[in-house]
Amino acid sequence: MAAVGSKLPEGRYGRSRTADEAADRKLKLVGAVLGVLFLAVVGWFGYDYINGTKLSAEVITFDVVSDDTVKVHLEVRKDSDARGYCTLRSQSEDGAEVGRADFRFDQRKDRVDKLVTLRTRARGTNAELLGCHSD
């Protein structure tokens, strides 16, 4: 009887077990690095969302004074050292924008109440706060 070899011929039955283990190790390493990068990006966006807003405002009242003027009482809340601007707009009865302006807030206060005048090119029916941005 012929002796049966205990070892299979090299390369005949696919890759060896050590090559599979090396590939698994690489995939685990790449997955771990991508996971850490993903968590870092999510953390950065979360931090910026929570701490990045230094200026916010609210339209308290508005009054359409004439065909080309809307008076707006704006209350701005911000960090005392924050500087920035808020954008307001007014629309006509049919929804067309008839006025838009930026108003600066550089006062060193936490809360600023300001009466601003928004000029329009036709009669405005509202005053809408589009947003505030810090410098």
C-alpha cells in the first residue's frame, strides 16, 4: 500500500488559512478606522450644531406703515461678545418678495430689542425673519 500524504498539495485547494486570516485582519482594521472617522464626523457636526449658534432672533411685532415701509420689532439673543446680522423680508399679498434687508447687531449685550425699518418696493403684508448669522 502506498503511503497517503498528510499534507495537501500547495495551492491546489484554494488559499491557505493564513491568507484568509490576514484578509480578515485587514478588513477589521479598515472597518475600525472608518468607524472611528464616522464617529468623529458625527461628533464634530453635533458639537457645531449645539455650540455654533451664537445668534438667534424673533420677530415680536411688525406694522405696515405705508406702501414702501414695514416697521419690525426684533428681539435678538446672543452671546455678549457675538457680532452678526439678521435677514428680514416682506412679501406682498400675492406672495412675491417686495423687500429684503440685513440688520447688524454688534452691541455687547446678551439681548437686544430693536425697532428696524424694512423698505419695500410695493406694499408688504408681513415681516419674516429668514435667519441670523454670526461673524
